[in-house]
Amino acid sequence: MKIQQNLKVLFAAVTVLFATATMLWGQKPAGAHGPKYNVAEEIKIKGTVDEIKVVPGAMEGIHLVLKDGTETTLVHVAPEKFLKEMDSEFVKGDQLEVVGCKIKAEDGSDEFLSRQITKNGNELMLRDKKGAPIWASWNPGKK
């Protein structure tokens, strides 16, 4: 009788473990949210800030609409909190040079992930040379 009870408990535990593993199987690991930066396709674009957007959710952060002539590009910058810590802000009319890579948005349009932004000769580094976001490991005030 005790063996049957132990087998029932074991079966229940294995069932819960299997169900949990199945649910987690399709999920992205922590830190894998959003599009992946591709160093091999890095380019430089220039333009004028036409609009600043604060985007919530998985792609949260400051995004800039950069205009160069008739062409506009949505540039993913960084989380708002990180930019405040770096004492960096953007305003409409800023002339920028942005190093980064193109990505495809969910609607199929081209967007741009920034690695470095130059404004008035000042460089703001947002990603390391491998394309990893600096804000992911940013922890000011903690040693």
C-alpha cells in the first residue's frame, strides 16, 4: 500500500515537472527579449531628430525618428532610466550620427538598433563591440 502511495506521488511530481518543462520550452531565456544586434551588418547613418518616442513593453525605451532628407528611420536607443543615468537626452532638431544595424519590425518595416550615437562631437556608447547592451549589466552605485 505504501509503495502504491509513493508511486502516485512520484507520478504526480513527474507530471508537474514535465508540464513545467513543456511550458518553458518555447520561452526565450532571460535577457533574450527584442531583436538581436548583428555586428557583421553594422552601418552608420546620419540625420536630424524629428520625433522622440517613449516606448513601453518588450521593446521599451527611448526611440528616435531620425530624418535624412525624405527618408525616416526609427532608431532604438536605450531604456529611459539608463539614458538618465548617463545624463543623455535628445531633442527635436538634434543632428546625430548613429552606428548600428538594421532590423525588421513586426510590421516588416526597417528599424535601426543603435550601438553608438554621436551628438555635437560627444559619443554615447550603448552597446559593446559584440553588440551586447551596456544597460543590461549597468549597475551604478553598487560595487
